[in-house]
Amino acid sequence: MITTSEYIRKLIHLFNLLIPLFYVFIIPDKSTVLIFLAMLTGLFIFIDITRMRLRIVEKLFARLFNAMLRSHELDGKFTGATWVMMGAFLTILIFPKNVAVLSLLFVSFGDIAAALIGIQFGKHKIWGKSWEGFSGGLAICLLTAWLFPLVPLKIGFAGALTAMIVEIVPIPLDDNFKMPLAAGGIMMMMTSLL
């Protein structure tokens, strides 16, 4: 069963969509969006480090967000929000706009779908996650590649599959960081081969 705090966490996760949307519609210049993201990333890192070192900030943060945090976040690791900012910054820095935007959309939609479907319907576990969550997230990422044809469809599908493979495989990095970078890397590699 999906808890209210998990729904709230995923709703906040949906706000990750603002990054690619801003990049496409509000701040289309790569340099400007990178400056903006660098400032936000620095702020998120500062907040995380401060909450780990100052008891008063930790208590305030706990009162506001603890119900939504994962155990590793509660144990003093960076929050998913900080990883989102770092992943988005590097994704936009490294890749062309079309690849970066699609990669960030995979994280926003695919990770949410995988988590919610996995929690609700996941029966067949692998590496602490479920095949049902993987399949649901993959379906949403494939649909995203089809609905937003920012790259040729087979390249988008390869990026979608890559995003979900790195989401389920226990690589010791946060999904919000590794998914867009892996998906973008595969899409760029395929683009150069075609």
C-alpha cells in the first residue's frame, strides 16, 4: 500500500519537470540555465550539509520533511532533491538540449511510475525493487520518448530502456543522478553511430 508521505514525495518529485520545462520554454539558453542550476545545486548541497551538521537545522528539516525521507537520507546522506539538482546540472552541461530534456523527462516520469507501481503491485523482487515497477516505469519512459520525439524513436527507446535498467540495478548512486546521465550517454552514443 502506498502511504500518504510516499504520494507527497512523488508529487514533489513531479516538480522535477520544472527543470526541463524551464530549459525549453523559459530559459532556453544553455549557459543561463547552467548558471541558474549551479546556484540551486549549491543551495541544495549547502542545506543538506547544514542539516547534517547543525542540530537546530536538522530538527527544523526533520519537522518539515522526515516523513518523506528514505532511511539513507535520514542517516545523513544527500536527499533525492540534491541528487536531482546535481544530475540535472551535469545532464544539461554534457548533452545537447534535446537529449538532456528527454533524459530529464525519463527521470521525472519513469522513476515516479516505477516507484508507485512497484509499491502497489510489486510481487517479483530483484535487487530490492520489483519487475512490476521496472515494467511500469519502462512503459512510461517509452511513452515519453514517443510523445516527445526529441530524438529519433529508436534512440529515444534505447534511452528509455537504459534509464530504467540503471534505475533497477543496484549501482550505489541515486536514481535521480544516474538515470539521466546513463540515458543521455546511450542516446549520444547511438546518435554518433547512426
